[in-house]
Amino acid sequence: MVNRFRARAEAVRSRGLPPVEGPDRQRFKEQAQLDFMDFAMLGDAEASVEDGILTFRIDLRPAAPPTDD
């Protein structure tokens, strides 16, 4: 399942824009960006099935700042 979301994210990223003009073109681009973010988040998730329930775990915490070692 997670691999399918990764594949969808890549498909959204690599598809071209259809021949539309004006506001429809902008709406298409905005929707494609939202689709990519959704699919990419699920593609990075850890999936598990417990008691018949599919659970996706997505770490939304900000990355830790680099340390000076």
C-alpha cells in the first residue's frame, strides 16, 4: 500500500500540464501540488495492520537542528 502511494506521488510529480489556460491552469497546478504532498506523506508513512485496522504513522515533527560535534 505504501509503495502504491510512493508511485502515485512520483506520477503526479512527473505528469505534464494539460493544454488549459488562465485560472483553470493555476487550479490544476495547485491541485497537483496538493495531490503530490498527500501521496508523498502517505508514501513515507509506516503502515501496520492491527486487529484488522490499517494504520499509517507519519512523523510530523520538525527535523532536529544539526549539532556542532
